[in-house]
Amino acid sequence: MIDDITRCDWAKSDPLSQKYHDEIWGKPCHDEHTLFKMLILEGKQAGLAWVTILIKWEMLCTAFDDFYPEKLAVYDEKKIAQLLENPGIIRNRLKVAAVVNNAQAYFKLCEKYGSLDKFLWNYVKGKPIVDKWEIQWQIPIKTALSDEISNDLKKLGFKFVGSTIIYSYLQAVGVVNDHILTCAFRNDKNNFLQEI
């Protein structure tokens, strides 16, 4: 049930978006598994409304072994074919194949940077960017930072990591805090994104 707490406009339409906004979005995350999972889920969202991901969240996590990269990296064509028959997921061959590809690319990233956490948070020297937007429509869909991270991920072999996807990812894991100024969750004291 949607209550009358002041939230960002995009989170007012349905209970799933409200819960995601209140409990996850914009909170700085340093949990390696969650950072990887969110990167994959943001890529799956490409071309779709985020609520589609929220609706399918549990089914996606079940189908993809909760997005543990060591499991995903060894998926073969038989496994991909099985996934494409699963009506509970987003059955786009390119997106399914990208999950496997990105798990493999993740290990290359870790070899070079130590971890996704170190790679990501180094761009902002460990401190979130806190924007001061008054209304949702002021929030950009990409920035110079998301351009840079997107390009660097592509060089490492990642797919479905365009600048718009990456900006959404940065917002999701709290590298960027884009809660509007009037949002009750803008200054949430919980600074660590738990396992989801």
C-alpha cells in the first residue's frame, strides 16, 4: 500500500517501486555480489520499465543462480536454451548471453582492479555524488561519469553497459544520490546496501 510519505515521483506509482526506492535505491553499496547482481539487472532492464524487473526479480534470481558470477561464467549453450524457455524471465537471447559474457568479464575486471567495488568507487574517491535536484525531470539520464565508466566496462568486454544503463546503475547502488530535495529518503542514515 502506498502511504503519504514524500518520495521521488517515480516511486509513487506502485508498491514494488516504493519498496525498492525506500530500501535500496541510492544507498551506497560495497557488497561485491550485490554490485554485480545490480549491474546485470540494470542491463536486463534496457528498453523496459524498471517495474518489469521488480516484478520478475525473484524469478530472475532463481533462474540465474542468484547472479553469482562463478556460476554464470560457465553456463553453456544448453543452459542458455533452457533459460530462453523460461516464461518467468526476460527471454531475450542477447540479454541472456550477455549475463554469461558479463560474468566472464567480471573476472577480468577483478584481475585488473581487485574487485568491482574498488573499480566502481574509485571513480568518486569512495564518496557518493549527492545531487540537489528539486524535481525528477531535472535528473539526467547519463553524465560524463557514466560515459567514462560505460566506456571502461566495454573495454573490459562487458555488454549492455551503455551510459544510460550505467547511470541508472550508479543511482541504484548509491554512487550517485539522486533522491530529490524533498524526498524523505534523501538523507537516509543506512549507508550499506544489504543483500537483495
